Amino acid sequence: MPENRPQFDGSRVLGDLRALRAIGAYKTGVHKPTFSEPHMRSLQWLAERLPAAGLAAEIDGIGNLLGTSPKSGPKLLAGSHLESQNYAGWLDGPLGVVYALEAARVINADPGAKGFVEVAAWCDEEGHFGSFLGSRSYVGALTEADIDAARDRSSGRTMRDALREVGLSGRPRVTAERGRHIGYLEAHIEQGQTLESGGLAIGIVTSIVGIWQYRIIFEGEQNHAGTTRMDVRKDAGLALARFCVGIDDRFPAACGPRTVWTTGRIVLDPGAPSIIPGRAEMLFQMRDDDPGVIDRLETLLHDMAAETRALGRCTVAVERLRTGAPALMNAGFQQAIEAASAAFAGGRSIRMPSGAGHDAQVLATIMPAAMLFVPSIGGISHHWTENTGDADIVTGAEVFVDACRRLLAG
């Protein structure tokens, strides 16, 4: 091995992650909503480090930060995101960005490497303004009208206003140069307990679920809670509650082995103790990697709504808000991760689907893509107690760098 060959440095990986954790720190996690000051400072932190990895840094007009190599030869794109959920964990996103940065440091300056790693920090993976807006922009699946319509889910601020306030308004959006990359590789914490409970070090993602989201609205009759007899009430809140119970009763017979569903928000109108709700609304989400299963469950939702309407008390409307096609991860890329795991993690790996959405599923629409998972302590994520052991972080980084080298060599 040549003495000047760059070496992987696990302590550098940990130091980088801790530096990002200090930006926007909240308890043991972080608070970095999209386009907040801590998010923009994190992007600047990364931009200052990319040149040392042989990459030119550019933040584009949607807030993506791309590190590109001027050299000719095969190129692998790698990365994740730097914003966070509100008051959430320190590794969800930054882990994949730092792994990509370390791979670029090690491989791009190595005269024996067969290509180069380029780095991306995608904007708004966490959906503060929309669904995967940064990566969708990069693959050409985000229109100017989509940006016009985007609003911050917490404050209602428009994305146009946010872009102007952080100095990105008017910048061009960078879209993928087709054929530039052999593919895309992303690392992430598992956000579940499969790896930890199995004593495993690496998850090799086989597919990423699609996410379908609905607004279900119940219309009844608002009336006095003390004078309206129970047998004549048209209680929209009660209809909603029965509908939720019906979902849990009937979905198990129609779902797949890994289907999950969640009622994430319930609103009763007017929401007063002495008034029968005349309107009720629920946000409902289901996830699976089989579109056929989702089609079956969506049909069941509409059937249940029709049954509720037939009772004559309340009307029900099922409105689809979001669809997300599942994505299969590239088989050859999975093999490279598995070989790297055998070399640096003692083969303690498992092939598994991802129950969470990731930018990799968007990139997979235009190039081969794959993902690597590392264990999450207690399976906790989207909370400030989210964590992964230092040894698991370092092992995952070493596997990631080796997988990048293998993919470029292949």
C-alpha cells in the first residue's frame, strides 16, 4: 500500500458528527428546521470542508449543497440531509452526509482509486415545506409551481419567502447531469430495532416503502351537548372515533406483512365540551413497499367511508394528499455493501426493507441507488434521545467507504 494513500479516520468521522451536533443543539439532540439559522450554518460548515476532499461546493436555488469533482472518470454520488425534525435527533441525516464526506476525503486523493465520490446534502428531506423537495428538484421532478405552493408546516411561511430570507432567491436549481454518476449511495441510522436486537452492525436496504397520506373529513351536525338526545345526534367526532377503530379491526386481514398505518392528527370542530362536533378531521398515513397492498387498503378506506355514510348520520370524504411509489435498491450496489460488511464488520449484516422514506428513493428514479443502515439504540428516532454507539458509527463509516471504493472499481 503506498504510503501517501489517504487513510480512513474513525475519530475524524465522530468529530465531524459532534461538530454538527453542536450547531442547533437541543438537549442531547438538535433543532434544525429547514432554512433555520442552524440549518444554514450546517450547510456552511460542510461547504468549508468539501474543497479539502477535492470538491467544489455550491448551494443551489432550492437549498441543496453539492460537492462536485472537476476531474474526469467514474463518479459516485453520496449524501443525505442536514436539517432535522423539530427538537429531534443528531444523526438522522448528518450521519449520511459525514460518511459521504469521509469517503470523498479517502478516495478522491487516492491515486489508486478508480474514480471519485461527489457529496450531496439534500434540502428538506424532513418535509418542513414538502416531500423531498431538494432531491426531487435535482432529478427534475419539482416545478416552479410546486415551490410557489410550498408552505412551512409549522409557521405557514412560504418557501419563496424562506429562500429570499436566506439569500438563495434567484439562484438556479441544479439538476442531475444524466450519465455523470454510476449511482447514489446513502447511509442512515436504522430508526428501528432490527439491527440492535439481532446483534448486527449493518443493514443492507432492499427497498424503501412508499408513503400514502390522506385527509378524512366527517361532516355531521353541530348542536347543544346538553339538550340533544343521543339517538338523534349526528356526532362527527364519534363517527371519526368509530372509523379509527374500524381501521384497526379490518386492515390486518387486508394488509401485507410489513404494512404500517397511523392516525397522526385528529381535529374536532368546534372542539368545545358543551358542543357536539359538527365536523371532524383526521390525517391518516399508511406505508408499504407493495403498491398492490396499498391499492387494496385504499379501496377498503373508501368502502368504510361509504358504510359510514349509509348510516345516515354523517358524511365522510377521503382525500388523498400524498402518494409515494416504493423504490427497489440496486442489486449490484447491495452486493458491494455486503462485501464491504464482510471485510469490515465481520459479515454482521442483514438485508432488510426501509420503513421510512429517504432521498435514495427519489434518486433511484434516475440512477442505481442503495442504502446502508447502522443500529439505532432502542430503535428511537425523531426524538432528541436518538443515538448510535460510537463503535457502530465508526464500523458503518468504514463499511461505507469500502463500499464506495468497490462500486467505483466495479
